[in-house]
Amino acid sequence: MRAHAHDLRVEVGEAELADALEAGPWQDAPLTPAERAFVAYAEKLTARPAAMSAADLDLLREAGWDDRAIHDGCQVIAYFNYINRIADGLGVDPEPAS
């Protein structure tokens, strides 16, 4: 259920960014400081949700994100985590690369 680089290229329209994200790690991708802050937040929320605190929100605000963007981003991150857990729990195989 994970996105393929091709899907990312279509979504963002930036082949260089998609290639860098596919090659990993995300820290090496050409992201803005604000984007880096949100990706770090997403990584922490995904891997260590119990470690989240108000300080994580403060970091996003300091990077320029407003509360609406933080809310919307959190919803998307949580939804993808939920869907991936469902797929993993039911043994759904990832879609083949096209």
C-alpha cells in the first residue's frame, strides 16, 4: 500500500524530489526547512506516537506552519498509518510497481 516513486512524480511534478525520496533517506532530499520540519514530525508520529508532545507542534509553528496546516497534515499522516496497519493486519500485499 506504499506509494511508488512514479506516483510521487505525478503528485508533486518534481522528478528530482521523487528520485531523492525514493533513494532515501529523506534527510538527503531537497526539501525546504518547513518541509523538513513536517517530515520529521510525520516520522515521529509514525514511529514513536507515544513520544509526541506539545513541543513537536511548537517546532512546526516555528517552521511557519499554521494550526490548520498542522491539523490537516496530522489527519493525513494518521490516516495513512491507519490504512497501512489495516493492510498489514490483513496480509494485503503492496501494489506492484508499474
